[in-house]
Amino acid sequence: MMSLLRAVAASLALLVLPLAGSAAAAESHKLALQVSDNDPGKMTAALNVAANVSKYYSGKGEEVEIQIVAFEGGMHMLREDTSPVKPRLKSFREGMPNVSFIACDNTLHSMARNEGKEPVLVPDVQHVEAGVVRLIELSEKGWTIVRP
């Protein structure tokens, strides 16, 4: 009887362990990077962090979703006319589908008022009403928020 119980327990362990491992592997890591300064060094740092984190988890066979949220002075990162990192943004769009770029519409409206026209953004930028609100909501959903 005891050997039967051990055999059943061993069989259950063999069934449960792979399920636990696949559940952990199925979980995706989630990172949001805040860019709120018109500083090419900080913009570059955010892109470096996104690339390094993506490469790290890819190397482990794990998924990571990254959102780069730009607002205030950081909106220049995503502007067609003022982005100091425009070639890298194109490279990210082409080779890193797990990284998305988010623009704050509040900041865009302020820029439009100040400049007399709506700024044109680089392709494939998502819009949210408020960048800070987006970061709050992502944090509440368990995302890690970093400001490089």
C-alpha cells in the first residue's frame, strides 16, 4: 500500500512540475520606461535599457513587453522634426516588435498651442490622453516602471 502511494505521489509530481514551469514561462515580463526630459542622453538611455532588457529575456526564452512612454520634454524623442534618436526608433520598429512607443496627447496639444501646429510624430506611435496616467495604470496592473 505504501509503495502504491509513493508511485501515485511520484506520478502527480511529474504531472504538476511541468505545468508549474510552463505557467512561469508563459508569464510575460512587463516594463514601462518613462521619458519626460528633452535630453538626448536620457532618450538614448531609455532605448539602451529597452534593448538590453529585451535581449536578456529573449536569451532566456522568456517574453517581455516594453512600453516607452513620452511626455513633457520627452515628447521630442518621438517627433519627426526634433528627435535626436530617430534612426534608432526606426531600428526598434523594424526589429523589436515587443517595444512600443506611447505619446501623451496632453503634451502634444500643448506643443500645438505653443507652436501653432500639431507636431508630426515618427510612424507607429500609440497615443494616450495622459502619459502619467498611463504609467499609473500600468503600475496598477503590475508593470515595472523605470525612469532611466
